[in-house]
Amino acid sequence: MSSRPRPSATPAHADTAEAFGNAVGEIWKSMQGLSLPLPALSALQADYIKDATALWNGAVERYRDRAGQGAIALDDRRFAANDWASNPGAALAAQTYLLNARTLMKMADAVEGDAKTRARIRFAVQQWIDAASPSNYLALNPEAQRKAIDSKGESITQGVRQLWQDIQQGHVSQTDESVFEVGRNVAASEGAVVFENELFQLLEYKPLTAKMHQRPMLFIPPCINKYYILDLQPDNSLIRYTVAQGHRTFVVSWRNPDAALAAKTWDDYIEQAAIRAIKEVQAISGQDTIDTLGFCVGGTILATALAVLAARGEQPAASVTLLTTLLDFSDTGVLDLFIDEPAVQLREMTIGEQAPNGPGLLKGQELASTFSFLRPNDLVWNYVVGNYLKGDKPPPFDLLYWNGDSTNLPGPMFCWYLRHTYLQNELRIPGQLEVCGEKIDLGRIEAPVFLYGSREDHIVPWQSAFASTRIIKGPLRFVLGASGHIAGVVNPPAARKRSHWVDGKLGGTAQQWFESARQVPGSWWTDWAAWLKPHAGKQVPAPKRYGNKTHKVIEPAPGRYVKAKA
């Protein structure tokens, strides 16, 4: 790995850079001792020589025919600007890079080894290729050079200024963060904090209808990032939409852990957070059963909590909605590259309960960097080039602001989750795991379940979300949305974007379900709202105040927990 090109500048915490570098380094080590079959290598060499010769001959011809210098087509958005096409040297550099990149990926694909090793090799090679792009370096980027000349050097000055700002804040800016403020123009739905403990605040939202359903709704968002992905702006807020549908809505806002919470465990998150939130919503509403929703790892937490309660003879959920949630971790997509016994043991020895220096925190910026490098050209190098080489200020974008607002996780909690789900996949096995003193079985949850997956999700592959249909025993509905992990979920009906698939035949494989499903234009939210309505109880007058006599308003929503930075 010592010979790979270094990025021109990538601001990040030293711990983050080291951790991600170690992860890629471990993947790189897995390549040692592997080999390419000789016939495949010979074929690759022959193809490379043929393509390189054609590329060079084309460059020579264009040099001889000066009038044709500007007619080079570069089918890659990194080199789409005319500055690349009109500069013979830059065009040749880009074409050579693309040829080398294709050849290296073909070599990675041809390596002999098991499926996981081959996937790791492909990932490591892709990281190297993306970092080596000539567009990432001022000396090789004619577009950035032209801008520097046109601006009399101001673009370089601005780029250095933005680089220094990002070094200070510890991450690459993907949007103009100065435009946004939590509670003012994101996470701005009106409500109040009606309960809190050391792990979470419970938010209740102001009714938008004169009458509401008798049963309340509780949202449990993922704890690996902040809840307001479900409440970015009024027109794309799933929380506001739910309130507008006549549901008395409560949301868990996780505390951003600091050193005081470093020793918290998975059991703590289930008992003191998810189960506690369910109990408090029951107490505030006076209802024995409530509607529940979990998103991503929030869905895993919700399902685990309901399984613990089922083991205690309690069934508090009138309905369960799981959005892009893993219960069966057989296929975890690209994240599987990072998970094996040595990797999990390393975490346990450094931040887990048995760590020599005591439990620690998984830093939020490390998680954010790992997710960004799953799509490095879109989420890393695109901003390195724009922010630093060109001196452009990234435009305001609420979703990317949320993406940069990272959260920490307690080491013991994270290590338990990593080992027992991603590594050992035990949550799906009845009675295999003991949580909060109970042997849990997800099949004992009696509530009807709405399962949602996103077709292009690389964090929770939709086939893995569908796998929950083999675990859940009660009535269920599976809906597949278009797009990815976030954009598929945050898709309000008014936008009239994308589509979703419904009414496929359950009981078979995911592909069989898809082939029998019908495609419906627009958002899945309306399908979910129609499914939820009969589970929500009769209409009653909307409450006139937040909480109740024993749950007074602590502070206005969104509360202070969500404002704490990692």
C-alpha cells in the first residue's frame, strides 16, 4: 500500500484516517499470496496492449491534425468539462487513467479466491483507482487550472481557506453548513420534549388535525445518526406527514454519547431506551397498545425490544413498521467487507467492555468516513476537487447537512451489535440470544408488520429487508421503493417522484416476490398510511397540551440532545 498515490488533501481527524486506512490495509493484506490464472493474465495483457496502442495512435493522429484536437469524447463525468477534451495532454492522461482503471478492475475480478476475498480485493483496488484519478490533483486538472487563471489565483486562495476550515471541523464539507440550524430550518416541526433520561429524549409533536387516532405512534430512528432525517423540511418530513394523517406522534431523539456513556451496552439501549420509550408513550396516551416504527438499526432495536417484551408476556405493539431494517444478516451488502472475526475482536479489545483502558466510544466521524468511502467519487473526491482545487463553495442541501452531523456510539453496545448480528447472525434464531435477561424470539411478536426496502440500497440490500418475511410470523405487508437507503425512504407524495412495488406473492424468494409484484408510480408513504389507519384506533379529539399531568414539557422540540455534536 505504500506506493499508492496520496490525495492532494483530505481533511479528517487523525483517528478517522488511521482507522479507515487500517481497514483498507487489512483488505489489501488479504490479497497477499493470491494469484491470477495465467490464461486470464495473458488475455488481460493482450487487451491492454491493443487498447493502449489504439489510444496512443489516436493521440498521434490528433496531434498531426491540429483541427481535430477538440473532438475527444470522455465518457466520465470527472472529465466532462471541455477543458479536458480540448487539451490533448489532459485528454490523453484521462484516457490512459481510464484504461488503467478498467484493466486493474478486470485483474481484481480475475483473482482466484473465495467470494468475500474477491469482493475485498475489488473494494481495495477501487479505492486506489478513485484516489489516483488525475482530476484529484491540481497539476493534472486543466479545469481547476483554468479557473485559477481566470480568477487570478482567487480560486486557489479560497480552496486553501476551505481546506483549513474542513481540517478544523474534522470532515470534508458536502454542503454549506452555515445555512442550516437544527430547530430553525431542519428538525423544525413544532413539538416538545415530554420525557428524558441519559440515553434519549422523547419528543411529542403538535397535532395538525382537530381529531386524531386513539392509538399513538412511536418512531425509533437509528442511533448511528440523528433522528431528523425523518424531519428535514416540512415538505419532506415523514414525521410531519404522520402527524397530518391524524396520528399522535412521539419520536425518540438519541443522546449523542460522550465519555460518560462509553460503557453503555446493547441491553441498556433496549431496556433503558426502546422499552422505556414504549412504556412512557403508553403512560402518556393511556393506551395499552401503540403503533411503532423503526428505521434502519432503529428497526433492529425496536424488534429486539418487542421480542424482549414478548418473552415477558407483553404485546404492546398494535402495529410494527420496519424501514430498511436488517433482522437476518445473511447478506449485509458492501458492509460485509469490513466484518470478520479479527475485525470484531479488534473492536472488542479497543473499545469494548474488556478493553485494557476501559470501554471507549466509536467516534461518529469514523462511521461517517466509512460510509462516505463506500461511494468515494460521489462523497469524497467530488468535494475535494470542488472545494479545494476549484475553490467552489458547496451549495446548501439539507440531506447532506444531516449526513455530516455525525453521532458517537458506546463501544460495548457497538461491539455486541457487530458480533451477534453482522458476524454471527444470531438475532434471527429463536432462543439463541439473551437480551435484558430474556431468551428472545422475533417470531413471538404478534403485531401486524409493514416491511419496507429500497431497491438500490447498498446499506440494507432490499433482498435482506425481504428476508424478514421468513422471521415474522404474524400478518405482514412488504413494499419495495425505488432509489437508495435514504432517498427511497424520504420520498413525500407531493414530490411525485420514483415509484414502488406492492402485492407480490409472499412465501418464496425475493426475486419471485418482485416478479409477481405490481409497480405503482409515486411515493410508498400513501400505501403505508392506508395500511396503518385501521391499526390506529378510532378518532378522538386531539390533545390540547403535550404530555400529561405526570409528563410535563421539559423544553421545546427538537430538544438539546439532537444539537450535541460528536
